[in-house]
Amino acid sequence: MTTSSSSSASPRIAVIGAGAAGLSTARILSKGGIDPVVLEKEEVSGGVWRYVENSKTRPMYRGLRTNLPKEVMQFREKPWTEVPESFITHKDVLNYLQSYEQHFDLGKYISYGSPVKQLTLLTDQTSRVSPSSEGWPKIKLEWESGGSPQSDVFDAVFICNGHYAKPANPYIPGLEEYFKGETMHSVSYDDPKDFEGKTVLCIGGRASGADLAREISFCAEHVYLSDTGFKSSDGEKTRTVGKVTWVPKTVGVQKDGTVQFEGTAISPDVDHIIFCSGYDYEFPFINDQSNFELSAVEGERRISPLFSQLWHARYPNLAFVGIPHSVVPFPLFEIQAEAAAAQFTNFALPGLDERLDQARKAAVSAPRAVDTHHLGGKQWEYCLELARIGGICDDETRAYIATSKEIYDYAGKTRKSAVPGGPDNYRSLVYRRKEAEWSIVNEVASVP
């Protein structure tokens, strides 16, 4: 079946995905008078925040709590008042997203059970949102709904399909030949009781690795947390808190099955290896038939050519929302959507040659390919730049971003323990935020 495009003067805009990025994009578009077509492959919204027990394919696990306070995670338009705690469960986050969807009546735009199968640029048709100086093509999407094929043509597409679906596993010399235990990616993890009495190695020292090591240590015999960012103190080669030992990079598995770490004599015999090594970007609906260039090489975690980590540099009516990592995601999605949607009525991006040049430079700007989209502390200037491009960089927006930065910086300091995987006392703090002011209270009070 093929649906016919509207004859209205309003541009036809599609959004792929109804997680946090897709919902915020739908809200921004509808706020601007556009009725988006949101295609969600699942039967409900919420994206990765929808927990499924023992799914083995979804990144949420039963004991997960956020490592950022909800007061910095919230969308600008909807303060997070549903729960009093600041560090909350995946269920709380899902409830917030569904409340956001209901509050702004976004459900009417969403087609559930509609996985997108193909995205193709129609180079012989010009998009309504293309500036007169350029000729952006229209975009055809093909998807399934109720077991039947569907298709339609759009003036722009926002790709909001997330990047927590394709696990990335590092190469470990000797692993396949000599390791006698079991290996898994953190996407398959759900319950620490599965490791009762075992010796476990978590490879990857960022948030997920530290949290899993801590949680598993309550049941396991011992946990090693291998981290390329290990920092020795006074010549220490390892550091231990409780049943978690922080160790350097894993460099191989020896012939006797023990694991070897960089620069250390310690070589434990472990029962399980869990790769807490992140995910590759994946766009299964973009391929050789899509009629445009997009590089997303497995293992690189680098998308190109992107302008400002958002727009396809040659065809800015194709926007990739949510590519940057090590950020506060929800408000970043929101401001990305605002900047991209603004180009439909007030084009403010540089010309094609400059966009392509900046995209080429961005693709090789990081020492490691996997850090191409890492923002961290640079996210705030990035958000301000998008606000300027989107024409929303007023005093209120600047103040909101500045307050978010203050909360983020403070939360980061409290989160950094002497050893990753150590006590998470920072999660007992309760933050309060009102406009440009924020504070910390010692106890959970009633919902304001």
C-alpha cells in the first residue's frame, strides 16, 4: 500500500522513532504548526527506557537508576515533578516520557508497530523546505504496518532511532582461543544474582561499567573493572574498594585462560567477562539504494558527513537527532529539534561548501574515531550554538543552559569516587530546581 502525500502547503515531515528524541522532535514540530508522521517500530513509546525483564537485547536492567539528577534531565517545557527523588529508576523515566507524550497530545501523530525498512532520496523531486539557493530532494520512506507494506514521500525526515541497539565489543587477543568462561555484552545483563559466587570482569569504566561492577559485587565473589582511563596513585597498579578492583586496560587472555591487564602483574582467572563497551550507531533503513553518502563503519562509532553533529552536510532536510554522547540527552534532543525545524522557515546554515568542509574536519577532529561525537563539557557551548542557529538564544534559554551546566558540573564532582564501581552515595542527594535557581536538600521531601 502507498499512502498519498498531502496537497497542503504545509511540508510533510517524518520522524523515525518515538523515544525521547522522537517525542521531543514531534513536540517541536507540532508547536510550529506541522503535523509530523512519527513511525515507531514498537507497540508503545519510550524507546530504550522501556524495561523488559531478561530481554537480552535492551539496555535497561531491573536495578538501573539514573546517574544524572532528573532536574538536569528534564525537557525545558516540562519540569519533572512526578517523583521527589533526583536519581530515579527506568520506570520513573518511562512514566515521565509517557506523561510528556500525553501532556502535548503527541500520540495522535504516532504510528506504532511501524518499523522503517527503507529511506531513499528522490533526486528528481525538490523538497518544499529546500532554500532557493539549494535543491534538496524529497525523501521516500517505506515501512510495515500491521504486516502490510506502506510508503510515503516527505520533505524532511528526522532520524531519532537511538544508538543503544547494536552492541560494540572490543577485540581482546586470546579471548576466543583461551578463555574458558562466559562472555556477554552489558545489553544482556539484568540481574546480579546470576553471578552469585562468581569472579567477574567488567570491561569498560564509564557509567554502565561502573554501575554494573558495583551492583554485581553485592552477589559475586569478586569483580574486576577494566578501564582504559585507569589512573594510578602513588605507583599503584590496581585499586580495590570492597569487592571491586579497578584495573587498567585488558590486553589479552593468556594460554592458561587468565586475563592480563596493561602494566600489571595481576592475572586473575575469571568466570564471566561482561563488555560494558557501548554501542555502534546503526541505521538499518539506509543502504546502497538510499541515493546518498553516509558513513557509519562498524567499530568506529563515527557518522559522516554531519554538519554540527546533527544535519547531513549535503542534505540538511535529513537530521540525525541524538548522535552526540556523554551529554544530558533529553534537553539536547529538544534543542537539536528546535534548531533543525527552524531551518524550514528561516534558513541560517552556512552554504554547501562550508558545511561539507566542516563535516570533513569534524570527522577527523578527535584523536580516536570513537570520540568523534563525544561532547562532555563542550555540550553547553554546543547547545548555545544550536540555539543561535535556531533563533531561540534569548536570555531565558541562556539562563536555562547555564543552570543546567551548574547542576551537571556539581553532580559530576559528587559522582566521581576514588574507584569506579565504589559506593554511589551521590544518588542519595536530592536536588531542587526552579527557573535559574537550584539547591540540594538532604532528604526526600514531598513532590513540589
